[in-house]
Amino acid sequence: MDAPRKRSIQISLPATGEDEWQAVREPLLSGWLTQGPKVAEFERRFAQRHGVPHALATTSCTTALHLILAGLGVGPGDEVIVPAFSWIATANVVVYCGATPVFADVRRDTYNVDPQDVARRITPRTKAVVAVHLFGLCADMDALRDVLPKGVHLIEDAACAAGASWNGVAAGGLGDAAAFSFHPRKSITTGEGGMVTTRDASLAQTMDQMRNHGASISEEQRHLGPRPYLLPEFNLLGYNYRMTDLQGAVGLVQLQKLDTYIAGRDHMARRYEEAFAGTPWLRMPRRPTGGSHAWQAFVTYMEPEQAPLARNDLMEQLQARGIATRPGTHAIHMLGYYRDRFGLAVDDYPGARDCDRNTLAIPLHNRMSADDIEYVIDSVKDIASCAASSG
Ligand SMILES: Cc1ncc(COP(=O)(O)O)c(C=O)c1O
């Protein structure tokens, strides 16, 4: 008898292939490789899909977030409130600007920032709040707006939230500006890449200049316009945060698949929810009541008092069966740089601390089969029941 095939189920796998391969031919053959017509078209369609007038492609979500803060004039002396449980880039961009990141705690049920804790941390120096739509679930934007004084900017870190919505409004149009990621762990990818969206025309104009070294006119205006002697003026400090047209071409193809990908992930998420309905120690991720989840990841919460084994033991045993898992993300205040520089202690943010210790992302991506999902479910249940009977 044949030995059973060794399984290898990744935590995430980008769904790219022949369409994306074909898409890069045109820019490669035309020779227009840096930001150009493909990026412009990707931006136009991304803005349309997310219901906003302006979208600007960047090299990553990190640079998109930096661009937003720089465009808003965040600098030394300013404070920016960020969730204590997120990818480290959410806080790093505040430091890039010379401003101070002020952490706010997160809720254990949504993993998103707690508006009441944000309210407690507002000072006269607070210039902005970055609300992260973690794993594809939008933060409670209405409650956040309610607690923010006028003049404090509300920014969306929508790295995980392309295609998500909150009370009928798409992510990207819920705050003053938003930043998306197209890293391969996100539901649509351009390899690396990001996008800024905003409804504010003047901020969009500033950010457009800043992502291209601060130049007052674009490369297209220079190279394709009627005045070959044109050189840009540089009146503000800029960066090179331009996306390439190769990435723009891939992004266009991926964007067309976004809704199908989310629907596929939602279907798999429902199967997990159904299968683990009778497993109270493994709490399922929260679904939004008046919106849609983008399912960048399927992040469960292991109740430490009730679980038959420790989270890391479960992760190791799943790994031995060929199933990759990950902790949800980091409690940033527990990471060396922030802990040491700002004198933070683990218990300062108990919600973030517990999410760091107890969250467990199980595989969810568009290259998983129904059989893969069943294998994950059976493996989790089998390992838990062995642990319960031996413990
Ligand atoms: C919440 C959050 N913010 C920002 C980022 C940074 O995205 P990028 O890798 O595109 O810079 C990530 C990436 O994982 C993220 O999850």
C-alpha cells in the first residue's frame, strides 16, 4: 500500500499564475517599467472598488503609512495613537516622522483597538490615530470618530483589509486616509506594494509629490508632454515610494479577482466556524455585523484556561502534521525596541499581551482545497482530544 502523501499546508500562499505572468509582458516589451500607465490604471480601479476619489500606489503599506503621516505634517512633538497589537510597521512609521507613538490597548474579541482606551490616551499633542483593520476586520470607526476631538486625524491601516467594509462603507473611505498592503500574505499581491486612498484632494496632491522625491510634475508629464525642457520644482521633502509598472500590471489582474478570492475565503471561514462550533476553547474570529470581513487571515483565540493543551504545543504538533500556523501578530510594546525606548512593561497593555500569547492563525488562502480544510479541522480536533485524554 502507498504511504499517505506528506501534507504541506501553508499558512498563506499567493494566488498568482498565468494571468499575472501574461500581464507583465506588456510593460516588459514596452520598456516603461517604473510608475506609468499600468500603475495609473491600477490606482483608478482600486479607487473605484473602494469608493474613494483618490488612490496612489506605493512600494509597500509601510511607505504608504509613512506618506500619509508625512503628508499630514506629523513631526517632532506630535503624538500618534496606535494599537499595541499590530504589525510593527504601524508604530515604526510614527518614529520615522520624529513623532511619538502612543499605544492603546486592543479588545480580545475583535483584536482591534479599543476606542475607550484611545479616548484615555488623547492629549493636546495627539495629531492622529491609526486604526488597524486587523486580519481584515474593520476597526470600530464610528466609536473612534466619536471619541476624537476635532482636528485629530483618523487614519486606517488597511494593510489586511482590501475589499472589507464597515456599515456599508468600504475600507479606504472610512478615515481621513488609508494604507493598503500587497505583500504576498495579503489576499491580493504585487510581490511588495501598497496603496494610499483618501477623499482629500489636497492631501492626495501632496502625497503624490512626496512619493516621487517631492517633484512638482510626474515622470509621465515630463516624458510624454509637449515640453521636453520641463524639469520639476522641489518645494518639499520627498521620497522614492513609486510602484513599478510591472507591479501595477500584476495588481490590475489581482484586483479583478479580489471579490472572488474573498468569497472563497469566506466559504472556508464558514466551514471552520461550523466545525469548531462545539469547541469553546477555540474562539472563532469575530464577523462584522454591518459589513464584510476581508479574511486576510483566520485568527482564532485559544482560551488558556479551557484549552486542553498550550497554544505553542498545538502549533508544534500541527507543524509535525504538515500544517503551518502562526501567532496572530505582535504586542508591539513587548518588542525590544519599543519596550526599551519607551520603558514599557508587558502588563501595560493586557489585551495586547493576551492576544500575543493566545491568538492562533490557522491556514486560510485561495490555494487550499476543501480536503485541506477538513485535514486542518480533523488534526486540531485529534490533537486536542489526545491531549485531553492524556492530561
Ligand atoms: C497591520 C499591518 N500594517 C502594516 C503592514 C506593513 O505592510 P507592508 O509589508 O506592505 O509594508 C502589515 C504587513 O504585514 C500589517 O499587517
